[in-house]
Amino acid sequence: MASKIDIELAHEVAKYYADPLGFVMFAYPWDTDPSIQVCELPEPWASKYNSKYGPDEWSCQFLDDLGEKIKANKFDGSHAVDAIRMAVSSGHGIGKSAMTGWLVNLIMSTRPNAQGTVTANTGPQLESKTWPQIAKWTKRCITSHWFDISSGRGSMRMRHKLFPESWFCTAQTCREENSEAFAGQHAVDSTSFYINDESSAISDKIFEVQDGGMTDGEPMQFLFGNPTKNTGSFREAFGKKRHRFMCYQVDSRDVQITNKKYIDELIADNGEDSDYTRVRVKGVFPRASSAQLIPYDLVEAARGKIIHVSEYAHAPRILICDPARFGDDQSTIGERQGLRHTILHKYRGKDTMFLANKLGTMNNDEGYDAVFIDVIGVGAGVVDRLIQLGHRNIIPVNFAESAKNEKKYHNLRAECWAEIIEWLKAGGCIDDDQEVCDDLVGPEYFYDARDRMQLESKKDMRARGLNSPDCGDNVAISFARPVSKIVHLHEPTASCKIARIRRQTRKQAHKVFSHIGGR
């Protein structure tokens, strides 16, 4: 039976159900324990809580934002609400592990029957850093006597003393073969939560299984880490899945507890704008992974950029189609003219006749200079049908063919993708479309036995958890062959106009000479 004091404490703690920062300031002895007095609480929070010490600025904002999301969800204990997902990309030493401890204590103390799982990129990281921080802050928490917490290898868990089977948090390694340990976690009347430390190196399979525990109750998922990779679930949280996450980027130089002199030395050694500094200090994703073909910053610079028509109007106008070959892939129809590329249509489940009719209609209506179609797989049928319909500007593209520069590129596909880089550097612009951006930065490259650049296969991309880069291929196809702009007779060039004027002038002169007798 709970004591009278514990019942009073429970009522007091319940006040902080939707006030995470308030809980952190209430639950820990900031004024009396020197071991946690490492940051001065910034304004306006210092005045609000009348305390000299507490979390740093980024932590205060993070916790306040969490509280606002909790209030907006209005969980009533029975009807499921939207999952709360938060991701922090940062440089080293900002206090992510401390935040992990605060979140565990907040959820476990304010939500009866909460169930949580904590993981990290490696077993040693989990055992020596992440879980010890949780144990440290739990021992200092005002509710510590409610829980049993163990820190032994293989038995890192925290359980409520009175309800150990339904109210707990455990640590699990993130090996893919251990993914089942993350399954089956549900808290219909409470909070099921997952905390991921050093998330860049955690397998996508682990995040897939975690999604199963986010379907009922008041689910929460937290991702922390240095942004070491441009692929994977952690990167996607800041990219194509950003609409699902509250995202934070924290620069180590803006945090009180970091060694500023050491950081300055790192920057001096590696450069202010190096990928090392971006990842380890600024908390910004690198421009390119070690084997990534197209740098992320090139794609971001081109995304949604507006250019004047004069910068591309002189160039041929190309219609592009990459027909889908597999059930999970999509057919894309795009257009490129000089420095401008746009995706016009994306289709799933459409047959070759549909694509051929669509392309034929667009070609007739717009008068494209060329129509490029990927013929590997079902694309050959689209080409045959368009030629049968009388279109004479169809150009089949076979990425498996030899490159124009056979000494440098393994095949035409590798060469076309490499040309995208030069096009982007020259000022190319793409749609403000996350899928297009993700497709362009997704493929990696290597060198074949003849030291020629070869692009990663789509099969290998799927093995890394990435989709087929259908939109990226659409851009690449447009570089398969050189094309000239067609001069239409109903749109004469300047030289044609000059010649016509000269002819008219000669006719008028002939009439005058005839009228005066040829003199």
C-alpha cells in the first residue's frame, strides 16, 4: 500500500503531466546538489522557476515544446492520440544523455502503466553512457523510491515496485536480430515510448518495429544523435518524414557545458565548412556520405529555386518518362529544358498503354523537341506504341548501354547520374519536392575492375532500406543523348524574318521599275 506521503507526492507530480520542464525543475535538487549544477538556467526560465541552475536553453525549449504537444493531444486515457515524435541532431557534448534520463523519469513518474524501451547505436554505448545517465537521474529524482532500477549487463531495466509487470522501462541493444525485443510494446491507457541514442547508426529495421508500438494510447518516440549519415531513418526524420517530427539542430558552440577551446581547435584543424565540423560541431548532416554520389548541399541549393525563362528558353524541351518495373516503384513523367527540371506526373499501377497515350497527348499538345523513355523492362512497349502512333521524336534510353565516355564510366546510367552533378553546379533547379531530393542523394557509387565509376544498383539500395530513385532517374534520363532545339516553320527565326523582308523589298522595287518603264 502506498503511504500517505506518496499519495500526496503522486498528486503533486500529476500536476506536471503536460509540463515536462516544470517536472524537471521540481523533481531534481538543483539548489542543493553540486553534481548537477553544470548549467545556469537561462532566461526567461530562470525567473519563471526562481532558480539559478537547471537545463540549458535547447533543453528548456525542447521540454516546453513537448508540453505544448501533450496539451494539444488531450489524451483522455482511452482514445488513442497522434504519436509525439521528436528528433535532435547535434554536435558533441550537448547533454543528450541527460535529456534521456529526464524523459524516462517524466514519463514513468507521471503516467501509470507506462512502458518504454531505450536503445543506442552499440551495446557499449548503451551500457556505459545512455543507461548510466538514466540511472543517475533516477537516483536523484524525487520519485526514485517508487522504482527498482538495475544496471547490470543484460539486465538494464526500471520497474515500478508495486506494478512491475505493467509499469516499466527496459534497455535493448539495437542489433537487427534483436528487433523482436522492440515488438509487442503497447500501453492502451498510458504511454508507450521509445528513446533512441546515437540514432544515425541504428538499423531501419529497429525503427520499423517501433512503429508497431505507436498505434494506441499516448505514444512517444525520441531520436537523438550526431548526423553522421545522409541515409536511414534518422536522416528521414529531418527530410521526407519531417512533417511527422518536431526537429531540432543544436550547435555544440551554443551549449554551456561544452569545451569551447577544444571545439575551436577542431574547427581550425578541419575547416569551418568541412563535413567533420558540420557533423561533430554544428549538428548538420554532411554534404555527402563517403560513397554518396550527389552532395546534399547541391540538391538543397537547387530545390525550389526560381530561374528566369531567359536562362533556359534557348535549350531544347525534353519530355521524359521512366516507366515502373516493379510493384513498389512508380512511373514518372518529367520535363527538362536547360537548367529547369520538373516532375509533371507520378503514377502507380498504370500500364504501358496508359503511359503511351498520356505521353502521346502531351507530345502533340506541347510540341516537345524530344521524348526520352527508359526502355529497360516495360518501357520498350511504351516506345513501340508511340512510334506506331506516328511520333518521330521518340528516343529510347537504355541505361545498361556503354557510356559515351567508356573509359570513365561503367555504363550510361553512371554517366547520366554524374552529369546531374555538373548540371546542378551550373545552376540547375528542381522541384521543391522531398521525394525528388531524397532520390537524388540516395544512390552511392564505387569503382569497377577497370577503375570506372559505377552506380549502386537499385537492389542494393533496397537492401539499405531505400526506395528505387524513380524521380532521380527521371532527371538522369534527360542527359542520355544530346538534343537540338527544333525550329518550327510557324515560328521563324530572326534570320528567316530578315530574308522575308528582303524578298518583299525586291518585289516592291520590281513593281516600281515596271511602272516607270524599267528605267
